[in-house]
Amino acid sequence: MADVFRALDDRTRRLVLDELVARDGQTLFEICTTLVTRHGVSSTRQAISQHLAVLEDAGLVVTERRGRTKIHHFDGAPLATIAARWPTSREDTP
């Protein structure tokens, strides 16, 4: 769970997740282009690749290979696990 919190502690990684939620199944090139055009994030492809690796290690991003292309997908399961840990209201507690 600490990996998830660490992954979410960076603005760029949160933007990457936002973009994958908006349109799942993007390549590194597509993610970089979107970050520049929509958010003004001018990080290098290598830097974005490193951010994606952190997100993947935390289980928030899963990848699939299509030939030489790597496609990135959002996985909300780790966030659901965190959300399930805390009740949303006093009525939810035993």
C-alpha cells in the first residue's frame, strides 16, 4: 500500500492516471503528447517512462505489448483497496 501512496505523491503521475482514466490504452508517445498539450508538462519521454514504471510497480498501471509498442492501462484496484480500508460514514462502522 505504501507504493500506491508514493506513486500518488507526484503531480505528474496523478496527471498520467487522469489521462489514462479519460482514455485508456495509450502509448508512451500519446501520454507525453497529452501531458504537453493539455497540462504544459514538458518532461522528457524517459522521465515519463520512469513515472509509468513507478505507477506500474504500485499496480495502478498495467501494460500490454503489441509488437514493439507498449500500451498502458489504468487499474483502479489498488485505490479501491485503500478506499475500502476506511468507512465513508459512522453508520458504516460496526
